[in-house]
Amino acid sequence: MKNRHYIKAGWMIDGSGAPIQKQVLLTVEEGIIADIERFKEEDRPDAALITDLSRCTILPPLVDCHVHLAMSPSTDLQVRQQQLNASYEECKLRIEENIHFLFSYGVLAVRDGGGHFGHTLRYKQVRDRKGNGKDPVILKATGQAWYQTGRYGAFIGESPGRNDTLESAIAKGIDSVDHIKLINSGLNSLTEFGKETEPQFSREELQELVKLANKNDKKVMVHANGRVPVRLALEAGCHSIEHGFFMGKGNLRQMANRGTVWVPTAVTMKALLENLDLTGDRQGKRAVVKQNLDHQLEQMAQARQYGVQLAIGTDAGGSGILHGESVAEEIKLFMKAGYSLVEAIQCASTNGAKLLGIESIGVVAKGRPANFLVARATPAMLPRKLSYLEAIYLNGKSCATEFFNKI
């Protein structure tokens, strides 16, 4: 007889966007969900084989599609400057700490958006060589992001050399990375609402890069704000737009038509708003940041109307943007923009797993690995209760205690 046990849950959000299910019974065999049905007292299996989570909600593991693991979220300018030049050994400790924070919030997969020295990619390569399969947080790394010489991006990447095209520069290391991160605009202005910057690369350069990426089975994530930088990335066939502030309705419609994924990172503006110095002449700056946030929420609402596929990313490691906790904050912002709880969870789990090409996590369904989070809460208490997870199940077994003891 197969190793079989049962898990009874009060509620389940499966990550597919389907309605919340009540009183469910999961049958788990050899770490796989063999069946999901409504729990009936008269049909209950052997009580000794049931894990009772009847006061809890189960939901899929979460995915953060945009992080910077080698950075701390400190708001201290001196700390932020020092960490840009930190050695690999210093960054290794920070990366491990950030992975711990991610796990504690049920974030079991992340896509790193790059760093100047590529320390996160090196960390992943070392971890992979050691073959340590016990770390439950799946890491996708790009190494360094790519930006145009003289433009924004030096602190997380590099630019093509004098004798290189964008395509040829990236081709040299494409086998070692999980995806390609490109920067195609500047930052959002914090003093002038809606100010847009020029694109960093041409449509033709982007198209050649996408051809290279597709040939090597890689995806291209593009930092892009403003109408033109986003439009060029979409026309070139880039796979996801990161941030996308002030891109406009036309680009949103194109994203829906092309199936391009949007990672809006609204929490970046929320973190800025909460950490600004509110004295003196910075009051005006605060007003612009608030406008930036409100406009992004409006665009997210429009994206929902147009059928754009969204995935959650936080830019964790940016100033005031905490690894792990910011995913819960971004879910709240999705809901503020009009997404239901189940829609927001879908964006934070299944959509992200699909974007990252991860099959072991995502929707909780029959025939899939029994990987899910347990919150001791009703659905109405989410996402707040993600800060206090009851357990994290991998392959049908609770792994939280074992992993935390290792940290």
C-alpha cells in the first residue's frame, strides 16, 4: 500500500483563481495530491491518518518575481552605499538571511533582478554544485542586469563594451544565467509627477536580444517605465515588463493581446511613502510619490479589465522593501486595486510560477506535489495572517520546523 495520509482543511485557495473551497480533504500519496474532495464526517478515513487543519486556510506557495537578494532593505544611505561594493562573502550572509525571511512568509520561489557584481548568481551556482536539495526556496538568477552606458543601472549591472552589441555582450554568458534582465528606462521622478525618460535601447537591439533569448530557452525581464520604453519592449517580444509606471492604456491592451506578463511592483512606492522624511521641502516629494502609487493602482485596475496577466514582484532589497513581508504588502495593494483575494493569490503564486517556469509549485490540485502554505485563519484574515504561518508543507510533510532549525 502506498504511503497515504489525509489533510483536512477548513478552507482552500488553490491558486487557479477558482472560488474558495470549504471543508476540504486532501488525500496525499507519496507526496502527491491523489484527491481533493469535500470532507464528510460520515465518510471520514481512519482518524489516526488525518492531520486536522480545520481552523486553517491552505494556499499555494508564494512567488516573488522581482527581488535583489544581495541587498538589504535598509533605509540608511550609508549602509546602502556600502553594500554596493560588498565582497561575495559579505553578500553570501545577506543572501542567506534574505532567503530565511522569504521562507518565513511562504515565498518559495524568487527571480533575482541582478547586482553589479553578480553575487547572487555565484551563490546559486555554488549551491547547485554542492547539490544541497534541502533548501526549499527556488532561486532564479540573472547575475548582472544590462543597461546602456551613461544611463541608469550601474549599481545592479553592466553595459555592453565598446566593441560589443547588446546581443553579443549577453551571448558570452547566456549559458550561466536563468534569465536576462534588461533596463530600458530610468527611474520614476519623485519630484515631477508622470515624467518619462527615453528608452535605453532601440527596438532593433531588443528584437535581436529576444531572438537570442528564445534560441537559448531564456526569458527577458525588462525594467521599463513610460510609454515608449514599454512599447518598444512589447514590440520586440520581451517576456515580462517590470514596474511599468505610466505606460498607458495602449500598452496595457498590447500586453493583453501578446500575453506579456506585467510585474507592477506597486509596493516600491508604498515603501517610499512610508520612509520619506516628511519635514520641510520634502512635503512636495511626498505628494508626488502618493500620486505615483495611486496612478499605478489605476493601471492595475485597467489591466484586470483588459485581461493582462499579472505576477507579483516587490523589488525587495530596495530601500524599505523587506524580503518576504513585501509580498504580503503587494497582495494588499492588488486588492486595493480591485482584485479579489483569490485573484491576488493567483498572481502571487500560479502566475509567478508559470513565468519562472517552475512546475513543483503553483496551483494546489490533484496529481500535483502536495506543496502548500497553512495559515491559521479564515480567508477574511488574509493576507495579514501570512505573517504568522502555521506551517509550510512540501511533498505532503511540514518542513517549517526542520528548516528554521537549520538557519
